Amino acid sequence: MTGVESRVAALEARSADLEARLRALEDEREIVRLILSYAPLVDSGRAPEVAALWDEDGVYDVDEILMRSPAEIEAMVGSANHRRWIEGGCAHFAGPPHVTVDGDDATAVGYTLMIVNSPDGFVLRRATANRWTLRRTPSGWRAVTRTNRVLDGRTESPALLSAAFPD
């Protein structure tokens, strides 16, 4: 291999490395944006947009309800009960997630707070641990599962978080 050929090979390798690193950053950014879009969408009652965060076989598992499809997620957001939360004043707040991408699959863990309006001002209704599994689709990243558990002392709640940090 000549000097020029070795320099070209080195530049090609460097370019491939930079492309892979850029793709990883873009993947993580898209996943973070998806996760953080849930709160403003759900708090504004945007049921179709919330449901579109999930893939066609997506599952949303909350302590209070198990939704086994985007249609069930859309129905929850459009329900009279959910509208009462919005009309009474509520805010879902998601902390920044910890994202791990592995090819076309990803996991993310983090926290969500639900803050509600009360006669005495805003109060924290619940704090939850969240674990998302996601996959890359032709339309971009979509949620496959989201599991939420209230942080009330039960062992399964912190276990959702620690699963993202294997030994």
C-alpha cells in the first residue's frame, strides 16, 4: 500500500467512525425528544399524537391501567377521566432519560412527576420510575413498551431503573 493509499484508508476509517458516532447521537436525540414529547402532548389532550409515539404493537403499562395498543393509549388520553385531569390543571413532568441504544433497539429509564392543581395550590400526585423499550422503524424511533411504577417503596420501582445499568 502506498503512502497515499494508506492516508485514504485512514480517512475512510475516520469518516466511518464519525458517521457511526453521529448516528448514535442522532438516535439518542430522537429518542429523548420522543420521550419528552409525551408530557406536553398528554397534558394538552393530543390523543392521536400520544398514540403515535408507540409502534403498532406498543404497550403502556401503568400501575392503574394496562394499554395493549396505540388505540387503547389514544382512548385513555381522550377519556372523560383524563379530560377532567386537564380541566382541573395538571402537568406531567419528565426528567431527562438515560438512553442506551443497541442497533435498532433502545432502552431508556427516568422519572415522571404528575403535579395537579388543588384548592391549596399545586401538589405532587405521584412520582414514578419509567422504563421504555424502543425500536427503530421506517418512520423513526417508536416506543414498544413503557412501564411506569409509583415510587412508593415497592422493590419493582427502583428495579425498573437499575435494569438499565447491568453489573
